[in-house]
Amino acid sequence: MTILRVENLRTHFKTPRGTVRAVEGVSFSIRDGETLALVGESGSGKSVTSLSIMGLIDSRIGTSNGSITLDGRELLGLSENEMEKVRGRSIGMIFQEPMSSLNPVFTVGWQVAEMFRLHRGASKAEAWREAVKMLELVGIPAPERRAQEYPHQLSGGMRQRVVIAIALACEPSVLIADEPTTALDVTTQAQILDLIRSLQTRLGSAVLLITHDLGVVAETADRVAVMYAGSIVESGNVRDVIDRPRHPYTQGLLAAVPEISDSDGAELEERPLLKEIPGMVPSLTREIIGCAFASRCDRARDNCHAIRPELRSMTNSHNAACHYPTEYA
Amino acid sequence: MSQGTAPLLQVKGLKKYFPVSNGILGSRKRYVRAVDGVDFDITSGETFSLVGESGSGKSTIGRLVMRLIEPTAGTITFDGRNVESLSQRELRSLRSRFQMVFQDPFGSLNPRMRVGDIIAEPLRNAHPDLNEGALRERLADLLDRVGMPKDSADRYPHEFSGGQRQRISIARALAPGADLIVCDEAVSALDVSVKAQVINLMRRLQDELGVAYLFISHDLGIVDHISDRVAVLYLGQLVEVGPRAEISRRPAHPYTKALISAVPKLHPQRKTRQILVGEVPNPISPPSGCRFNTRCPLAKDICRQSVPTLRQYDGTHQVACHLV
């Protein structure tokens, strides 16, 4: 069942230099128990999309239009009070930097317990017991003792586990993880991704994973949406998009990733140069006419500069926004 | 540069202990053993990578090589000269030959200097006799080599993107005629497509100018792409050193194996992925014996008792493990 649906989301910011169209017509949906990855480079709008869903766009500078429904209920236009009940209870959040998402002056146990007190009305003692249980669930050794420690006493990986404990305390139907492992070492990243996966299976939550790392996408997500300059340029099942990318930007991104080659095949002594995507991301302060990628695309023809390509279906739920998508036999 | 087979940079028995205060009384001084007995050398025109996780000591080694900090023990020899024994004046003249590119392209360029001055400053320091015309010519050549437009000399760093700033940093490092550039996570902060541009640039410059890189990174994909040889660090010690293809295809040390298997891949082979348990131990009191023994899936008694030394494994491939 579809739990989260985003339709034609537009989030714009007013700045002294003009309106920044950070998110420009984004639509997607996530089903129960499914992981959708939003992937893109800096400025693609992936994080602003997640902040819009959580209602964390500062209304003094930014506005979101379109529709965001959680389990059929429209979230855009809810008051701050109502949104506060949604966040934490129905939508859990994990951010990149665990140190700045934890409060340095409270013990980690207190911060997990707060979730049970606020959203479940649990008593102090009951909430603490639940918090310790939660810390154990996320793999923190000696949880009774660790619960009494402050964030600075824990390592980066342990802190991220605490953040996950807070996010999942109320068994939310949607978990939004914005670059959850970017600040972590690779062996810790593997541990945390495994933890998110196993807890997701256990709780049946849908996960919206925001990342710039295509390897992480390939190993964790069911479906992926590739964002460029505020819009989705390609979406589909992870294997379809990675093995048979249609959009030239997706193809460029995939070719630019230097992968460690641990295959036992030919000893490639000659390392070819990486494939580059020429040029830079366009400015988002002007309305983009035509395809946003056209100026960097070797496939672009006249109509690419004039007509904006819509996201359209290629094969079974694989979509691309390109006038000249790559065809596969 | 024409030193035959003599290494450009030679590091022997390098140690760096940072003192940590021990509470208010400070009765017994304790040390973080950031780098604890490291040997390696780099030849001209080669890319030598140091990989490891946070706290492995890789950045400390980079700073020691640059002599930004003083070692606790060990020697660093650059082109046959012991770097520590040099006077400030001698060091300054030698320093034009080893330069550094930092991770943060926003923090490492002076925002109040024009790009032209940023690059010209080390150029003037290294060649005080250079006249304005020659200087300008050299500057234009450097900008061109790193793929920056000519007019960028008159502009300020904030006008450029992260990738362009790293190009400026590379031009600055090359300006005085560097033979070795220490790159500390030089592309880590860049987006995928920009990262590829800068990596390709670095490789082209190496082909053209024969510069050597000490490439410090946590990104094994990039390291596998850019290196000639790779050294893997764990808690301040080298656990494995070898040619790039050997390290990525036939890693011998259990830590290297775990590190490589933890990298998320575009085409995950459903081989049993090895996830390390636990965390890197505290470098103030590292485990006895092999420092990896607390997390090693193969650890035996000997690993807890005696310290394995780096020894020949196969050709130039070296490993520090009792069990391989």
C-alpha cells in the first residue's frame, strides 16, 4: 500500500538574488516496507525535498506547493503543532551529522525516552525502560550504562545508532534518512546500513533514503529516483536504472564513479581516465527553459533547449525525462 | 628528479605521540599514539596512497611529511636530505619542492587574495629573481594546465565552485615547482562528477610534469583508480603495502579484506559480505600484540601476544599479519 505520496512538489526560496527554485515539480510515492533512494549531487534538491516532507522549510524564506500525503492525509498546510505530532510519531528522521542532531546537555537515554513520553504519554520510569530496550535493539552494548552517557562520550557510529533509536522509537510508518552514513567510516557505514535494513524489515516502515552515493543506493534501495537541478530525471527499480540507465545524466554519474575492481579477471594495469560530465549545474535562480541538462549533454538537439521533457514511462515502472533516451534491445 | 632509483621521499620509523592531559592532577602523562612506527618510500612520478579510517593516523603522516608538525621519532628524507636536520632557511628552499593540497577548498584559499596572487606568491618565494613578465607567463601557463580560464587570475576564490577551487589549490602547489604533492582528502568534499574531473586532471599533470603524489584518502574506489602503490593504515601502523592491483584484487591482511568488502558497490556480488564488528580501539591504549586482534575474525593467541612486523608477502607486496 502506498504510504507516502508526493505530487508536483515545488519548493522555492526567496533570496536577495532572486527566487531559487530548489525543487521544481517532483512526484513520487513509497509503499510500506519499501526503500526509495533519492540520489543527486549538491544542489539537486534531494535534501530540500526531504525537508519539505517533514515540514521543516522555514516559512519566512521558503514555500512548498503541490501535495504531500501521508497515509492519505495531506501534510502541506498543517499547522506547526499538528506537524510536530506527525514528526517523530509517523515520520522518523535521521540526519547526516549525529552530533548536531543530538542535544549535548541531555543523556542519550533521556533523549530516546523523550519520544515515549511525548508521543506515547509514557511515565518517566516506563519511558526510560523503553529507551534502554530501544538502545539494545540498535546494537548498543551495555545499554543500561550507555543510556546514562552524553553524546560526546560516544563514537560517531554509536551516536548514529542513538539517532536511529530516536527515529524508530515510535515505530513510524516512514523513515527519512538524509545521508545517514556520509559522515561515517566505511566499516561503520556497513554496520549502520545493515542496521537500518534489519529494523525496516522488523517494523515494516517505508524508507526514503537521501544520498549522493550510488554504491549505497545499489546495496540498499528497492527503487531510485535520480534528481538534477530540482527535478527527477530518471526513476525505476534500482537494477533497471543502474544496469540500463536511460537518461544521459544518470549514465554520466554512473560512469564517473571510480569503482574498486576486485574481480579476479584480467589484471587491468592500464587505468582509463574517468568519464567526466563537462560543465556545471545550471543556476536555479532563473527558470530553466527546456531540459536542465541540455547544456552539458552531448545528445542535445534544438528541442532539448526549448521544450522541457516530462518524466515518461520507458518499460515497467522505469521512467526517464529525456527527449532522446537510450534504448536497450 | 633524476635520482635514478633513489626514492624521492623516504620515511623510516616515523612516530608521533600527542600528549593528552590526565585530568586536573595530570599525575601521569598519557599519549595518543597517532603514528607508531611507519616506514615507506615514494619514488619520483609515483602515486603512493595512504588509506585508513578516522584515527588511523593518515593525516598526521601527511602533516609530518610536510613538517607542519615535528615527529616524536623517526626520520623523513626528501631527495637524500634529512628534513628535520635542516635549518628554517634550508627548509624554506626545499619546501618549494614538496607542497600540499587540503581537503576543504573553502578554507584553504585566502578569501582576500586574488587567484593570481594566490598562485604567484609561492612562485615568487621560490624564484625571487623572476621578472614580472616571466611571472605572468608562468601564471598563465599554470592556469591553463589546471583548466582554469585566463581571467580567473583577477578574480577572488568565492567566485569559484568547489571543484575550481581545488584546481586553484593544485596550481598553487605546482607553482614553485613541486616534485611531491601531499593530497590530504583532496577530492573528498567534491561531487561525483566534479571529483572525476579533478582526479583526471591530477593524472594528466602527473604524466606531463612527473610530479609524485602522496594521496591520503578514505575512499578506496578513488585510491584504486589513482594509485601506483597503496599502504593500508590501522591505528597508526601499516598493515599492508603493495601495488594497487595487488591490494584491491588480492588483499592479504584481514583488515584490508574487510575494508574492501565494506565499500558499497554498484554491482553488489552476493558474496558473503564481511562486516567488521566493534569499533576502532582507543589509540591511547591500543590492544597488545596485533592492534587489529580485537576485531579480527581470525585472531589466535599469538595475535594477542606478539606484534606482527611488516614482511614480504609476494614480490613487493608486504603484509603485517601472523596468519598469512
